[in-house]
Amino acid sequence: MKISQQTVIGFLIGLLIGGAAMYFVNDMRETTSSVTSNNTASTTGTGGNTANTSGTQTTGGTQTSGNAATPSIQGKGEYTVTAYDQPAGNMVDIIAHLPTDSWIAVHDDANGKLGNILGAGWFGSGVASGKVQLIRSTIPDTAYHVVIYHDNGNNTFDYHIDPVVTGEGDAPIQAVFRTTSGGASR
């Protein structure tokens, strides 16, 4: 089978156009993930593998668990996390932009502050979407927080030693979402 020069050139042009289109789509996806809509969504994060452990993009509050304050690290680069309002269940869908591999944890809402951690997932650097498996299912019509933690280097989530990634005013970079009724556990 003989391949003509015209076929090779056509293939290369198609490859370039396809690559440019993918770059444009990914760039638009990244831009969209940091925008808050009327459907309420939280922004921050890159998706990834899950580990056992929407609302509006928000920052605020000091992270505490029990009586001990969680260590924090000032976010370098652009960290964002998004969690749209979603059906209650044992998984939480997340979209994130992370300059480094990070943990993303789902917290109960304790009167507008971070409550107990329901689960955490490992998300690789970049922009992606993923799910966090929860150790306890969410409850319909309830608010939850999604928070980014920087791994201390041992690749194991431990909120006592993995620092919360903070932004302006040392507030945790987080997203708040609400669960909806209906829909089965994912």
C-alpha cells in the first residue's frame, strides 16, 4: 500500500487541528470551573483517585477538629475546588485545579464551619474531576464543605499533620455544596 504525500500532509494538518481543539476545550473547562453559577458550585481542585476517609466557591474560617487546630499551608499557585449541588449518597463529585498532588476532604457543615471529615480523596496535580468515597453517606438537603489538604509527604491522609491549603486571610480554600433529595447512592 502506497501512502501519498498529500495523505501524510492531510493527516498532520488534522492532528494539529485536533490538538489545538483539545487545548481550547481544556482551557475553557478550566475557566468554567472557577465560575460560580446560580446552580451553586464550589470551585477548587483536580480529580483523581479516591481514598477512604453544590455550592458556592468560598473561603473562610479556621479549620479545627476537636480542640486541636489543623496545620495550614499558604496556597502557592492556583488552587481551586468545585462541588456542585448533588444527590445525597456515599460519593461526592468534585472538580479541582491543583498545582501539586493534594488531598481533598469532604466535611460536615457545623453551623457554617468545618465539621467532621466524611472522606478524603487523592487528586493529582492539574485540572480534573473525580469522586471522593465517603465513610458515611451524606444526608439530603444538607450543606457540606470540600477542603484541600497538602500531603506531608507520606501519601497518607491525616488531618492532624496534613496542612489545610489556605488562601487570602489564611482561610481554607474550600467549596460548599448542598445535597438534594432523590437519586440513589453513587
